Amino acid sequence: MGRWSDDSLEALRNDYLELLETFRPEVVQIEREKPPAGCMCVLVVTVHAPTWYLTQTTDIIPKKAAGLVFEIAVQNGYPQTKPKVRYREAIVRGPGGRMRTVKGHLASVNVFRNGEQCTDHWGANSSLRTLAEKTIRDIIHDPAVTRYGSMANSALKRWQEKHTANGDFPTLDPFAVLRTAPETGEEPVLPDRETGYGEAGPAEGVKSAGTHAGAAGGKTKGGPPPLPPRPGR
């Protein structure tokens, strides 16, 4: 433990606790795994939600799955250093209806062929929660987080556009993954890449969570409010 600075450890503890408090445990399970050398922490996240997956780097035919498993590897220097997100397995229905896991990664224009998740900009308001939230919303194919302007796998563009146009995506209400969902049922606002907030800014009366004592320049660092509803209703 002495290898990491006190600031990094405090930021990691704060963000880990915030992460555990964000998602519904019946949908999202989070476990810690022994990290390899040079890595502060490895979190294994299992998401139980309808989705689509690919089996290998050359696979371009999406297949249905009942969920996905991905890892978040927190690198030395967190929170200034961006964690890495990579898919491990897909949860599929086997013979007799029994669930089993197979090697695979999310079928999405936001995921590289090697199974690495494209996680967008990492800035002052980024945290483990925003990273996991973006990944989970990708898993349910939430159109609000799909980046056609900077695709990691362009071979899936037409497939993803077609399913979105047909109303197949998202496969699950984005609010269904949260412990406390807004009563309005409004469409969530995608956090801005630079500020961490949606276009309307932070929701009124909602405080940022995940204070980082170790943020650059001695400033505190807070995450955006989770999936704020659109204003005006």
C-alpha cells in the first residue's frame, strides 16, 4: 500500500464507495480482484441486462446476450491517470435455458475490436462512477452515449443505426440500473465530455459527489449528478 500516495488512495476510496452506492445490485454487481503489478485496483463489473456481443476481433455479426462482464483497471496516479476498461465475458443462455459465460465483448461502435471500451474524455469531473455509467449505458445501447463521430468499430455503424431507428435501443430503461431513479422517467442527459455535466449544467439542488483531496492544484474534484432529468417538465 505504501507505493501509492495518500491523495491517490483517498480519491480511490471515495470513488469506490460512490460507485457501490450508485447502481442497483440486482442489475450491477461489483467485485474487487487482486491487481497486477503497477495497478492500484481491479474492479470486475457484471451487468445483467439484454445486450449484444461479439466473440473475437474478426467477428462482425452481433449476437444476443443476457449481460456482460467488464473490468476497470485503476492505474497508478489515479485520479489524474485514466483507468482502463476492457470486456471479459458475455452472459448467454445455454442448453436447457441455463445461463453460462463465454468469451466476448460488447457489440458497439464505441468498443474496439480487441474488447477495449472507448470511454471518452477523462477530466476534472471524471470518476469511477462516470466511467462505469458510460460503459453500462453502452451495454444497454443507450443512443445518448453512442459516438458516431469517433467510432471505435465502424463496421457496426449501420447495424446500430438500424436497431436505434427501429426502437430496439436502448434495450433497458437507463434509470433501471440506478438505486434511486427519478420519478419523471425522463431521458437522461449525457454528461459533457469536458465539464462532466449535461447541456443544462448540474441539476439544481444536486451536489457533486466523490470529493478528491488529491486533485491537481489542490482543488476538489466532483462527479456529475447521476442521470439528471431534462428540465421543464
